Amino acid sequence: MEEELQLPPPIGPFFRFPDENAWLTAARAAGFMTTVTDEEGNETEQLKAYTHHYAIDVVGFITRGGEWDEEGNVITEPETLDGFHVNYAGELPEGWEQYAVYPNNPTRKWA
């Protein structure tokens, strides 16, 4: 009898939002954003990326290819993939299922 190969659990899901605004809207709805006030009273919105309940890795826009010369000038423009990409570990926030993707070769993944 052959031994059944035990594969590790699949990586992901990963998330592809239509754009950065859609990601920010989803992050706010999930309670992942907070307002921080500096010493001068200026308020800024910041992502609470890591807690003991979840971890968020904002990848952003992903590009493939491209070519540059020695001085950094673009010879061939890179291709920008569709969407705004985010890696997330934790209990899935409500409504995020629609943004889940399972790429064969993720650009960035958890260690």
C-alpha cells in the first residue's frame, strides 16, 4: 500500500482590492485604522497592522518586468498588475471573501 503524501496547507488567501480606496474602505470597516494625534495636535490615520489577533502586510501595487539602464532611466516600462494587494493573517473580516485570490506564485508571502 502506498503512503499518502501529506502536503502543507495552502498559502493564502491573498487579497486583491480593486484599488487603494477600496482597500482603505474595507480596512476602516474592519476596524483596522486608527487616528493618531501628534504633539502639535495634527491628526493622521494609521493602519493597525499587527495585533495578537491579526497581521496585515500591505503589498500595494505589483509590477512585473521592466528594464532600466545604469543611471536608473527606464528602458522598458514594467507591467502593473490589476488591483491593490494585501496579505492578511487572522479571522477573515466580513465581506473580504469577494477580494480573496489564490495566486500560483505569490509576489510576497508570510514566512
